[in-house]
Amino acid sequence: MAKFAIMGHGTLGSGLAEVARVNRESIAAKVGEEITVKYILDIREFPDSPDADKFIKDFAIIENDPEVEVVVETIGGTKVAQEFTRRALMAGKHVVTANKELVATYGKDLLAIAAEKNVNYLFEASVGGAIPLLRPLFQCMAGNQIEEIAGILNGTTNYILTRMVQDGASFADALKEAQAKGYAEADPTADVEGIDAGRKICILSNLAWGKEVAPANVRMIGISALDLKDVDIAASAGYRVKLLGHAMRMAEGKVAAYVAPHLVPESSPLSRVDDVFNACLIRGNAADEVMFYGRGAGKPTASALMGDVIDAIQHREKRRDLGWSESADLFPSEELVMQWYLRGDFSAADAKGVCGEVKEAAPGAVITAPMTEVQAKAAAEKLGAEAVLRVL
């Protein structure tokens, strides 16, 4: 029998405990041994929980118990979670997490400790929630040179944008609805300003190219400044506005990574991903383009956590060779060449005189020919454009 501990009993921790309890027999049949929760660490009391007898308040109990093979961190943040993760790894225990902030910021160091101690540090749930995404990237697509990753990586912003497109809601009203439904926190900054998606595109980049792309070096632009007028024009012109995390392999092994709102053409499957669902397109030189789709947050994330617990136990003798090395050589996102959406009090003829060939999206709104951000903003300044957005 394999035993593991859960740190934190919020949505994810409680969901994982439920999965382990409800699916206990089917998991044992698949794995060949029973996997059970021994401890749940939380400072709060849960007397009515079916796992009430498992709650403890002292991490040292987990740290010093040789029966605990795997520790699952669902605390969040980078303070206590980082300390307990380091201690668990140093104690020779495998660690599983959904904490994208911790993995994106300190993953390189934590993976190095895991390698030193010959244990696993696994984080499938940190990017796609319930969506199997990271393991297919580093395992199933291992024979590819990854060329590009583009994903809707935040369910809260996707819900807000869906409401704006389908019902004409303003950003402020859609955000209030998202908060009322529990999709957005009271402080939604990490979601609506692109920070959450930024951390996730960093993790994807790290795994795809084996070098660290730090969140501090990634440009993150959210949706809080989006105008409903541009969302409507985009829809009428055959596009949907989506917040994308975008990363590309450039010449000489450089990596370009950023987060920003994009006009996504209806021909792209990403344009049809609505509500709180997430999706990620990965393009490799052998597999071409594949897409992963599903719920990216909430209680279903426990599915991915349980998958990592099982994986860690199955690889207890020979750990997963997972990690990334020195910092990546970054290509400035403002130098990427792409099409742009410009809107203002100007005609298509005016825009053509400044931008060259353009496609009219609506009176006073055009899609430019491919150009850099510097060129697009220079053109916008000449035209007096009120909105400048990227086009996928």
C-alpha cells in the first residue's frame, strides 16, 4: 500500500481527497496496489469531513513519517508552499502540485533538489487543470521540435470575454458575474491582467525548450482595458477576442513568450473555446498542430493531481527525467512580426497610406499587413488610433 499526504484542504485538496476515496478500488486495480491518504495538513478544523481522522496541523509529522511517499501541495502562493515543498523533497519524498506561481518562479531550483534526492517533482495540474497537457508535451511529443505554443490558459478571462461576445456585457459587469459564480477572486488582478496565464506559458516554454523562461521576463497584458466596441467589431469581422499565452521558438534557439489579447480568426479552433474552458495549441515539426481542451481550473483539477500521485508512485525507483537548465535567450516580443488590429477615426484609405495593404474590419477599423509592434504603434500614432490589438 502506498500512502500520501495532502497539504491544504481547499477546493483542490478536498477534491483530491474525494477522488482518492471514491476511486480507491479502480485506482488500485490499475496501479496494482492501493493508494491512500494518510494525512491532510490544514490549520482549520473539518469535523464533518469523511476524512476527519486524517487532519493534522504540524508539517513535521508528514516530513518525518517514512510511510508517506508522496506529498501533494495545494496551499498556493510561494511562501509556506515553497518551504514545505523544499523540506519534503529534502526528506526524500515525491511532491505533486498545482501551484503555477511556485513552479514558474522556483521550479528550476525545486527540480534540481528532486534530481539530487532521486525523487519526483510533478506539476501536471499547474497549467491545464484537468487537461492532460504537460505530460503529452514532454513525453508523447518528445520526438518533435516544438515550434509554437498558443493557449487560452485562464478560465476566468475566457468566461468574461465569452459574456462580452455573446451577451454584450461590459468588462466590469462580466467580471462581477465571474466573481459571483466563484470563477474570479475578490482581487482578480492575477487573472484579468494576464499574470496567471503568464506563469503558465512560462512553464510550457520551460518544458518545450528545456531552458528557463522566468515570469519576470515575460510581458503580460490582460483584458481590463478592452473596449466592448472592439469585441463587437472583431465578431462581426469573423474574429473572436481571446487572451492568449503565446510562445515561439525563434532563430538560433531564442524563445519569444508573452501574454496579450488577440483577435483569433473563426477558422482557428481556439476561437470556439468559450466559457471557463481552456485550450492549448502546440505545433511540432513532426506532429504538426495538436490541441488540448477541457476545464482548466476548479475541482476537476484533482484528476490531474491524482494522476501525478500515481505517476510518482509508479516511478518511485526510476524518477521522471524532468527539468530545465539555464535561462533561455529571449527574443523581444515587440520585435515579433504579426498582423495588427487598429481602430480610430480614420478611413481604410488613410490606413493604407500608413500601413500598406490593410483589410477593413469595419468603418474605422482595419487589420494590417504583418509588422512589428513598434511599427504598428507608430502607424497607430499617425492615424490617431484608439485601439491596437494583436491578430493571431
